[in-house]
Amino acid sequence: MTSQSTESPGQQTAGQQDILAAFRQAFGHDADGVWMAPGRVNLIGEHTDYNEGFVLPFAIDLKARVAVRALPESRTVRLLSAQGSGSQGSGGALEFDLDHLEPGGEYGWASYPLGVAWALEQSGVTVPGFELYLDSTVPLGSGLSSSHAIECATITALTELSGASLTAQDLVLLTQRGENDFVGAPTGILDQSASLRGERGHAVFLDCRDQHAELIPFDAEADDLVMLVIDTRVAHSHSDGGYASRRAACEAGAAALGVPALRDLGPEDLAGAEDLLDDLTFRRVRHVVTEDARVLETVAVLTSDGAKAIGPLLDASHVSMRDDFEISCPELDLAVDSARTAGAIGARMTGGGFGGSAIALTPRALEDHVRQAVLDAFASAGFGEPRLFTVTPAEGARRLA
Ligand code: GLA
């Protein structure tokens, strides 16, 4: 997360004039700097993170930028978003007091920057008051970690402005603490790891037990492929019951099978597990165990044969999420099926599920055809129009100006 951009500092600042000017207009003085963090696509490894297993996400070229100014003698936080915000406090900004933050409170989008400020303070870092202007290109609620992009951009800024010395590993855990204990979403470490550790041209292979991370070259273009995202625009929330109930089933399965986490099981253990667990818990366990194995295989196949060889693994992952983990929805299934039928070489829903986006690894020559086929399929089914775009593996969180 400390790697440098190839642009000179002057070029970087020039590229941030829009957000610096918006900050100045909103708060009446200059920001100290601009920081960014990207959204992510999870290539494979879903609901394995909180089971201490493996994930393989990549940071994408859609990002949240924050212009921030520290208010050293103050405990006041003022927040404004280019994508719209409430209007309490001064100048249309939302205003809060760092000494009166309530975990679980109803803060809307402000819970993301406030949550990481709160988590930093809980860990002993004194965070100054601050003013923050947010501008994000990660579509909200698209399953591409729009919330983690905000959190990771903010924590990167606040760490620097507090003068704290924290590793990427610390930032991952603090961001998780903000999500779990302040925002109230019992999520794992997948999203922030991608956003903080991502690098251009690479996916991040992460062992969620010890946070060992390895960058794996992921170059779809070399195989004349594009990674198409199909945002179904079906809203989802990981603060709702579906995510928590999947997590609870995994923990119950691990306890019943006498292992610390499902990560400790392999596909060879499944036959025995089936005898010990009720059908629902067994299928939840089977998803996680087979998904961990698919992540390892994807890393091996990517390394030996490149992106063109991973299609069947993406397909198998989707089937497992649809049938065993039951976190897909009709729109995600249609996105996957219609893209595959039209020529994508592999497709799956990505992220926590219950809505959000699917990904389809698609031959470049068929991209237009696949896009049209998906749009037609959604129209015929009477579903709302999905949003389609391509992504490439991009750099993780950093200071921009
Ligand atoms: C959400 C969570 C992650 C992870 C995924 C599912 O994105 O934030 O921690 O659990 O769902 O893989």
C-alpha cells in the first residue's frame, strides 16, 4: 500500500484539482491532501474470509477519493460527499463530535469515515478533528465494496494526519473493527485487503488466517479477455440478516465438526461431515470447503496457464453459491447464465451476495455481443436494466496529492 504512482507530484496534484477546489468551496480553506482507495472485484473465494480461508480479489479502477484537512485542536468532524449528503451542521456538511460517536448509530454513509476514526481511537491513536470531502466512482451498493473504498481512503488519510505508524495488516484489522463494531456489519477482511494491498495487473491472494498476502499476476488482456462487471442494481446490505446467518451456520458447522474454523477442513473431510451435520449446515460447510479449494486451484491455474484457463472454476463457484450457500438471486443467476450462453468463458456473482454484481470473463471479440445478450435477457425477464462495464486490476490505497 505504500507503492508510488508513476506520475510526478506535480502531475498528481494537477489531477486532483477538481476535488481540491470542491473542498475549498465547501470548507473555505485548503485541504491538507487527497487520498484514494479503490473498490474491488473478488475473482474467487466468497464467504471464505471469516472462515479463516483463502480469497483472491483485485482492486479495480473505480475509487473513492477523499480530500482531508486535519483540525488539530478540535474534536469536530465535518463530512461532505459529492454524491450527496444530508444537511446538518455548517455549509451543508454533516457535523459530528469525535467524543460522542455511538457504535451502531444511524449515520448513513458517514458511518464509514466515522467508523474508522472510531476504530483508530479505540486502538489508542489520537485522531484530530477533520474535514473531509468525498468523491467516489464506485457505484453505491453494487457489491464492489463502495463502503470499504471510503473506509480505506479515510483510514489511510487519518493514519498519516495522526502521525501514527501502522502496517497494512493493522489497517486491515482496524477497518474491520470499524465495520463490525461501529457500522454493525459482521464482515471479514476480504474487501479492505484488496483495497489496501492491490497492485496494478495483479490479484491479491490472501490467507485470511494469518494475513499472508501474495500478488498474483492477473492479465486478462494478454489472453484477449475482458472482465465484464454486470451490476444488477439489486440492493443488498451486509447489516441485514442473510450475511450474519451464513456466518453463524459456518461457525456452528466448525464447532460441530470440532475444528477451529472451516479452513481446517479439506474436500476429503466432506463425506464424514455429511453424516454429522443437518442438511442445511452441511451445504453451507460444503460451499466454504470447496470454495477454499477452488481459490488454491485458481492461483495454480492462473500461474501455469493464465486467465483463459480459470473459466470452469468461476462457473463452479457460482453454482456452489447458488445451490449450497444460497446467496444468489434471480438477477445474479440471469446475469451469469446469459453471459455464459453468449460466450463468456466463466462467470460468477462476486461479493457478499443477495444482489450487487456478477463478473463474466469474456473474449474481447464477444464483449459487445455478451453485453447485448445480458441486456436483452434482463429486459425479457422484466428486470431493471443492469449496468455493465469492464474493470482491470488497479493500484491500492495511497496518497494522491
Ligand atoms: C462481503 C464482506 C467480505 C466477504 C464477502 C463474501 O463483501 O465484506 O468480508 O465476507 O462479502 O466473500
